[in-house]
Amino acid sequence: MSDIQSREAIIQYAHKFNSSGLSVGKSGNISARSEKGFLITPTGFNYKELNNPEDICHCDIDGNIIEGKWAPSSEWQVHSDIYKNRTDIKAVVHCHSTYATALACCNIDIPSFHYMIAIVGGGQIKCADYATFGTRELSENVIKALGERKACLLANHGQLTVSDSVENAFRLAEEVENLAKQYCISIHIGNPVLLDDAEMQRNLEKFKLYGKKNQHE
């Protein structure tokens, strides 16, 4: 994907933050890997007014501004370090969705209560330890909580997803929020039954082909 396509995708899905309920106001941020580093939403920007591709900030892999008239998101450090540590990742979405944030504020991991947890590439969605927003400490905690998975919660903060495109990272954030809502309801009702490691491993294997057409079709 070209830089201009990435800029347009970031704008498209930033507009969806409020309408989807994933974030309200100016909260949340989106980035996409580029050849020179990464493209990221500007800090403190009203997403309804984010319409021009040049409003997206372009940083090198260390977070230094290459081009753009606005400062990058206050969470640029997290995005930068994810791209450094996970060469498979092409996009990052961070938001403050209601149910995921509620669990994060209680420092609760989302365990294997539902087979769809496997969509993040592991048997649970871990909650990263708390650190002040925008700090390297938070970045380090996020990388540890992610591991090789595609999502984590951020204690007293929100959720974060990674994927091979902005669209897929955004859709995954929607799924994490849905799972968080289901888990909140299930623990309110009683004690949700967890799937064991063997079953989650079977689901993880099945998810490797999830959404892909059969080669022989």
C-alpha cells in the first residue's frame, strides 16, 4: 500500500472512531507502517475535521517527524516500538472502547471464555501493566503484554490492536470490544466456563485459515 493510500485509510477509520463507539471525542490513535517509518494521526485532533492526507504525521521509525504540519499522537512511542519489535505488523489501532477499558481499569485479562479469543493469535487477551500515557515504560509494558498476539488491554487506559492493515486492525479492535462486553456480562451472571489449552490450540490452528477461501474452490 502506498503512503497516500495509508493516509486515506487512517483518515477513513479515524472518522469511524466516534460512530463505532470505539472512542469518543479526540481519544484514540491510528498508524500505518511506511517505507521510512510510520504514518500516524496528529495529537489532539478532532477526527471530524481530519480530512486532508497532509494532516497525517509522517515519522521515522524512532518517532522523529519527517513531514507534517502537526505533532504526532501523544502515543507515538508505543507505535514506534511496536514497529521496531514486530516486523510482521503493518498497522496499529489504539482506542478507549467502553467495555475493554472497564476491564483494563480493573487490570483484568480476558481469558479463554469464548473460542473467538483465538482471533488475536493467543489463548487470552492480556492487560499491560499501568504506566503514564506516552511514556517508554507504557510502550515496554504493551510489547510485553502483546507478545506474539494481535491485541492487549492497557491498564487504566484502553485497548490496542495490531494487524497487516489499518482496516484489519480496526475490525479487530471492534471484535476485542465485543468480546470484552460479552466477558463483562458473563462474569456479572456468574463464573464463565473457560476453554482449556488444548481446545484453544485447535481454535488457533483453525483461525490460521479464518476468512480465507479454500485453495481448491
